[in-house]
Amino acid sequence: MDDFKSYSNAKNAAAGGQNGGQGAAQGEAQLNNTVEMAKIITKAMSGKSTAQIMQTIISEAERGKREGRLTNADLDNFYAALSPLLDGYKKRKLKEVIARLKTI
């Protein structure tokens, strides 16, 4: 994974061409961005342990929060997108990490 800024910039560029009257099209563009982000993350994290992946996510998110590039809404969206893919323990762990990041 490069960083959250790359994802944010791609998301903003895709949404920039949409006007307010095209809510469905914008939602579809966001879904496509989420799918593309998932592909990028999957490729970047291939072969890494769970601990390495968690450390990368946490450090990038902490940096994004401190630099003002990552909002609590972004964190909520990340949780909503990722949580259906996780089992109970991992979902609880992600929720704990998100809660910690929101306090930064």
C-alpha cells in the first residue's frame, strides 16, 4: 500500500467530475474506487503476516490523522468496507484500532 493520501486523491479525482444531481453515479464511482483500493491493498500485502499488515495500516492511519488527511468519517467508511470480510475476533480488533485512531 502506498498510503491513504493516494487513495484519497484518487477518490477525489473520480468524484470531481460528478455533479450533485448524480448521486447514484457518484455512489457507483465510490464503489469502484473501493474495489480498486482493495485490489491495491491485496497486492501490496501479499505474503505479509497479519501483524505486519496491522502495523502498516495503523502507522499510515496515524500519519494521515496527524496530517489532517484522514477523517473519522474515512475511518468509519474503512471499517464498513472491511468488516464484512472479517471474522468476529478480527472485526472486534479492527473496531478497537478504529476507536484508537479516532482519538488522535
